Amino acid sequence: MVVELAAVIGEDEQRRGLGVRMLSIAAADAIAAGATHFLFVVSAANERSIRMIRRRWPNATVERDGTLLNFLAPAQVPAKTPPHQPNHPTQPAPTQPAPTPPTPTPPPHPNRTRANSPRPVRIRPKPSRAV
């Protein structure tokens, strides 16, 4: 049974691993329901999603359908990201600087709706209506 998996992540929430987490849960549920293959339909311009699918489902085959790419992968919970490989095998991987100690987190701004909100939310008074 082929099951289509999809996740839509808003621009502000991308690059946090949410898509992979959502697809992992959906993949596990689909496998439990008897899925043998996953179908991913992705815009050919969506490079991030294409990279994620190729990393997590390396055995996926792909076919172009106009501006879309159809990936067909054996049903499996997505693999974790492989460790970083240097671009050139004869050159050593760049050394990482020593980690800096974490800086204390300042208290949340009073105008933020969530403590972890990256942007302040301006609260404006509602205009009064004359009766």
C-alpha cells in the first residue's frame, strides 16, 4: 500500500526540525497501518524539502511531473541525518572552535505573547467608538 506523506511548515517555523518530526510520526502510523511505500509530491523549486527527503529516505526514487517531483520510498521511519562529511575526502574536516558557555536567558519582554516568541507583539489600544 502506497501512502502519501506531507507536511506544511510556515516560513517562520522552518529549519527547526518540525517537518521531520511530523513526518516521522506520520510514517510510524502509516507503517503500523500497513504502508509499504511512501509518496512525497514536492515542487521542484523546494530545495530544502528535496534535500530532507533524500537524506531521510536515501532509497527513494524520483520522477518529474511538470513542476513537481514525485518521490517513492520504501516505508520506513526516516533515518537520522548522517554525520557531516567533508567536501573533499583528502582534506580534513574543519575543526570546531571550543564551545562558548551559554549566556543567561533574559526574562521575557512584557509585550510578547509567548516567552519563546522571537518577535515582540505590539499591543495597541482599540479605538473607542462614539455612541
